[in-house]
Amino acid sequence: MLTTNFKVLGKSQIGQKLEVGGFVHTIRDHGGLIFIDLRSETDLLQCVIDPTRNPEVFKLTENIHSEYVLKITGNLVSRTPETINPNLPTGEIELEIESLEIVSKAKTLPFDIHAEDKNLAGEETRLKYRFLDFRREKLKKLMWLRHKFILKTRNWFDKEGFIEVQTPILANSSPEGARDYLVPSRIHPGKFFALPQAPQQFKQLLMVGGFNKYFQIAPCFRDEDPRADRAVGDFYQIDLEMAWASQEDIFKMFERFVWDNFTDPTLTDKKLVDKEFPRLTYDQAMNMYGSDKPDLRYDLAWVDSKPLFKDSGFKVFADLAEDKNSRVQALVLKGQVNKFSRSDLDRIQDIGRSFGLPGIAYIQYFEDGAKSPIFKFLGEEKTAELAKFFDTQTGDLVLFLANPNKDIVFKAQNMIRKHIAEKLNLIDENILKFAWISDFPFYEQDDKTGKIDFCHNPFGVWKSKPGKTSLETLNEAIASNTVLDLRAIQYDITCNGYEISSGGVRNNNPESILKGFEVVGYTEEEVRAKFGHMLEAYEFGAPYHAGFAPGVDRILMILTGETNIREVIPFPKNGSGIDPMTNAPSVVSPRQLKDLGIEVSE
């Protein structure tokens, strides 16, 4: 039988006649003997030809080059002591070649598949020749890791009583927060399927159908702009839903999943910090970190300092203190004042200006006293009040961000916090720090148009007032014009500054769902035309249910320490959303367009 896995070969097979197959890793001439390092998926087996014993095969090797595919028959023998390679699993054995067949020749490769990371070919070249890129040991190991992670995930959810159900790929268009990929129907001209952004509706319908626990390693499709942490086009997620589940049930279940799997050293060498994850509301996360996916491997939390500047002599901040929508945030860096030179502070100013802040105030607490450009406006009493509030000591540095536009402040908070963490080497790359972010706004308002829209899943539910139903709570918010204050029972899970999942508790009340859509401008007829199946399903009765969907690709990126999500995806698109290997997306023939009743405008 042909052996293609060299991991199974060892000293116990010495003396056996073997037939092996693989790629030529290297071929070299050592004093008349020809050595071929044959490569299986990742492992090497040294094969040797003695021209005095086998002149015909020896002559054949004159035309063999790297990456040729060979089938070799020979006897497995021990290496001589001086040729043992302790760095190889097969370093104590070699194959004495009796016969050799060139299964396939290979052209010179367009890039070096054995190069170190720093000398590796550019991504565009590697994606164009992804089938060659797979021959790299690192990429192969990443694909095996992906396989093991998905297999462990399936086994874990199976043991927990979940059923895996494959939901449709051709579905209806749905407002999930991104653009749909549309698929024209030939049979029904002028109508379109949509590739699902997520199996959201189908998994909720499974709960209506009486299933208690569903999961799926689900393909999802979103027409979004690519980023380093977001694949363009298609990606996979661990999609799940649980009937009779609360937010707390979801939190505890996923924490067990992470602890049972992410502490496995075969998946990652990073250390899991918490068995129970920290919990922050959306408002807390934004105010403290300027981000709803904060990296909690380091602290650097901002503090609301707006009340301190009310009626102060620093007019810029004093005016903002009277504006309920403004933000005045402070960051106290204990004992760090001497680590920030004037040029360092100028760099922080530049970050603030890139987001529209005119400047960033600061106070430096030196050995010879506190110094700040704003002291001349504050006076001694207010200066002392600030020092007491922040409990400052000699060696501290305090930064201030302020603006009437809270979003500008949030963005600057987030970026400055990251910049300082990198400068002070606060980021521990060897740990995994998860956190729950909850209580997101249910609705959001477009600053330019004033239009109200959903923040998350339109089939989610908002927090009800004590003693009130969700519908009664919504009606009161509509009457008092406070729908933007409604908080959804929706949550994200973050890790090391990345969002890896979103989810929530679903709304199982058809009347309440219709009212929720009415707020964003949908009539009942429009909702029933688009989502009639969902409403009708709930009209037949449904338990409350909840779920979420961690992203497979992003989790693997974090576990492996990769900074680009495309490194853990088998066949990714490039940063422009193009597949350089297949040239997709591509132009199709006029005949295909005609069959679909489509015309393409220039």
C-alpha cells in the first residue's frame, strides 16, 4: 500500500519494503550519492540512491527538480550515526531507492514556498497561486487547526444536545445590517434570491417548530468592504439558537464552550484569563474605552470629567459641561509623565486632530510641581479640585478629550488608548481576554437624514419597564418620543479588541414585532410582504428564545495570533474583494444575461 503520511514511519519499520509518494522538497548530490527529501503533507523522508547499485534510477534523477511528484519503492534502513537529523521525526531512518516513477513534473514555482515570513511573497501572488501556497508548512498547519477547531465545536455542541440543521443558501433578502448578494431567478424573471447574511430567520423558525437547541457551522454572505479582520463576501460562523433561553443562559453556555475548548494547547498556546467573562453595558464600554469592542488586556479606562468643569474658568470645557450631548473625558496615566516627551504629546494631539478635535488638554505632575497650559484658565481652587478628583501624585499625566460630538470623542478615545498601550508595551500577546457587551440601543438615528433605523436584529426585543410588556414599553416610548433610549436585550462577545459574535433574545410577539417595524417606517403590509412567514409562524405560538453566532474565521485569527483574517481562510478574496486565482467576480456571457432577463449598463 502506498504510504503518503510520513508521520507513521519510524525505526519499527526498518527492514520493510515500502512504496511512498510525495513532492520533492530538495534533491542534492553528496559524493556520488543522490539524496531526495520527499515531502508528504508537512513531513520529510530522506531517500537515497547509490549509482553503483541502481544506475538506471540514478540517471533518471538527473532530470528531477524541486516539487516534482514522485512514487518511490525501496527498503527502509537506519541512517548512519553521523547522518542522523534530530530535528526531523524521520531523522533516524531513510529509504534506499530501488525504483522511482515521476508521477508529475513541475514548472519552476512563481515564489519560494519555503521562505521565512519576512521574505514571503506578497499576498496577491500567494492568493493567485493559492494551490501552491497550500504547500507551505505554516498554511497547512493553519488549515489543520481550522479542521480541528470545527470538529471540536461540532462534538461539543452535539454532547450538549444541539442538533445541526442545514439552512437554505438561496433565501430572501433581509435587513441584517449589510448589503445582500442577490441571485437572479431564471424561472421567475425579475425576482431575486439573496444569499443569507446569516441563517437568522431559519433558526428562529426552528424554535417555533419545537426544536430546543440548534447549531450549524454556517456559511454567511455579506457585501461589505474588506478589512484586516473581516473577510469580504463569504465567511463561516458557529450559528446557534436555544429555546427557553435568557441572556444569562447564553452567557453561561458560551463561557463553558470557551473554557472547554480554548484551553486546549492543540488549538492555541494563548492563556485564557477568565472563566467568567467581564460584563459591560454598551454605554459603559463607549464611555470608558470609546469602543464597543474594547481590548481589555490592558486597562487605560477613560473617566467622565464633565461635571468638574461646570462653572470653571476654562470656557471651552465649561460650555461643553452645559451640553447634555457633549463629552469631556479624562485618562489618568499613573507614574508615566516622564515617558511622554513633547513630541509624544504632539503625536497624541495629531491623533485627536485626525478625528476632528482641535486639541487635547493635559496636566503633567512633575517633581517640581504640576504644569499645564490650562492652569491659567482654571485657577488654584479648580486645579486642586482636579488633583483631588483624580487622586494624582507626582509622576502622573492626565489627558483630556472634549467635543460636543460624542462620536468624535469616542473615536479619539479608542485610538489614543491603543496608541498609548503600544507605546507603554501594555499588550500581552499571550493571553485571551473575553468580555460581554450588552444593552445596545435598539434604534439609532442617522445624523444627516434624521431617519430612525434598527441597530441590530429587527426581530430582537428591547428591555421592558418593570410590570410592563414589551409592547406597552414601546408604546410609551413612542408617546414620549424616547424610542432612542430603548435598550435591546442584545449582546456581543469581544476578545482582545475584536468582536467575535453578536446575538440577542428574540421577540416572539407578532404585534410587538409589527410595532417595532412601524417605528422605522414600515407599514404592516410591507412587513407582511417581506417577513410574512415570520409573523405567521409566531401567530401559531412560540417559546421565547435566544442565540448568537461566533465567527469561525475571526476566532481562528485570534487563537493563532494572525493579524490578517485571510491567513486562516482556505480560499479568501484579496483586500479588493477579488479572487486573483479564479478572477472572480468576472464578466458573464450575453447569453447568460439574456436567460436571466438582465441588461448590464456600461
